[in-house]
Amino acid sequence: YVVTVIRNTAINIYNRNKRRKTVSLETIGEPAAAESGSSDLSRCIDRLPERERRILILRYHYGYTEEEAAKIMGMTVAAAKKLRQRAKAKLEILCKEEGLL
């Protein structure tokens, strides 16, 4: 029984990790801007401070969890959640200024 649980857990971890894209912090921001061209939303995202832009791109473009994004950025999970929350609030303001909302 224990062997089966360990085997299934290992398979789940392997499958989860092989679906993840690995990115370096230097490349974050470039793919999102390139894929969306010069859209209004990408201009708003580009106006965010670098750390806030990175957390949003890690979470919503690359699909990392809060824990993974925090680890990549070298911060606690609580700090990453708060940074994401602030980044979304700033992005909303910027989008309203651009007339997107």
C-alpha cells in the first residue's frame, strides 16, 4: 500500500513538473510584450514597476502558483501575494486611464 502511494505521488510530481516552462528572470516581460504586440493592455503592463510586472507575468502568463512565483522571485509567499494584489490594483488604475475599463 505504501509503495503504491509513493509511486503515484512521484508520478504526479513528475507529470506536474514536465508541463512547467522554466524561465529566467531576465526573460520575464519580453514574451508577453512580443505576443500581444502593441495592445493597450500590454502598454499598461509595461508601465508597471518591474517587480509588479514580473509577478503578474509569472502568475498569469506562465501559470506559476503563488508558491512557485515567490520562490522564483526570492520572497515569501505572503509577500508575493501582497505584491500581486498591489500590481493588479495598479494595473486596474492604468487600464481605467487608458479607457480599457
